[in-house]
Amino acid sequence: MELVEGTATVDDVDEFVATLADIAADHGVTVQAFDARYVVSRRHLERAVELADRERARGEAIARDRAVEILLYAAGRRQITRALELGVDEGETPVVVLVDDDGDGDGDERAASEAVTDLLAPAETLGAYDEERVREFFEVGDAELAATDATLEDLVLERVALLVVER
């Protein structure tokens, strides 16, 4: 799995997503863009990929498309429309784009990552999440934070893992 960081200037979300889909198809990989303000860490996305792939291997995927499945797990949500909040929107957005071989070993992550890099203005975005935005989206309240010594990242990873249980 490779992560490409930067700032995306998106005039048309559908066109941007189609461009990412073309890159994915051209290189035999999965490509999924995330609004970096919601991504608490690399581990957040690694865990989403692990769980999405595990459920797909069991034949229990929520979505038909692997990129959408990963998005659902990263969001800890079964509803695609709610999970899309973690995706890109029109305008200028700090992004983290996940590029991952589809699992058959034939994908070219490096070439796909380079193609994605060409779409973005360089910027370090991973780890620069918006704590208030993350807490609101993942419904992490003051009481929960006060009741544990877990970090916000720990609590988000828990939400990601709970998607499997909430079936």
C-alpha cells in the first residue's frame, strides 16, 4: 500500500473520481482518495484495507467495488452516502490517496502513485487531521475521551473495526 499526499483542486468530483478510476484500471490497483482532515494516521487506512479485504475474502463485502469497501471501513459506516464525507469534494482539499495492489501481485503501485501525484499539489497532509471534525464524524464525545486513556486514533481504529461487528 502506498499513500500519496497533497492538495487536490477539484472542479468536478465525478471527473476527478473517474480520473482516479482510470489510473486504477490502467495499473491494476485500487485507488481511493480521502479528505486528509478525517484520516488520523497511516494505520487508520491500513486497518481499513485489512478489514475490507478480510470481509471480501469471506464473501461478506458490503460493496461490490474494493475502493468503496475500503472507504466504508475507513469511515466505520455501512452507508455509502455517509462514508463519502471522507472523500474529496469540490474546491481545494488536503488529501491522502491510497494506492494498493488488488492482491493478485500484478498491480503497479509505484506507477499508479506517480500518476496520482501528478494530479495533486505537493503537501504533507497525513497526520494533519482536524480533531473536531474527526470527533464529530466518528461520534467521539468528551465523556468517552475522559473515560479512557485511549488516543483519538485508538478510538477511530475501534470504530473502523466495529463495522464488522455491526452487521
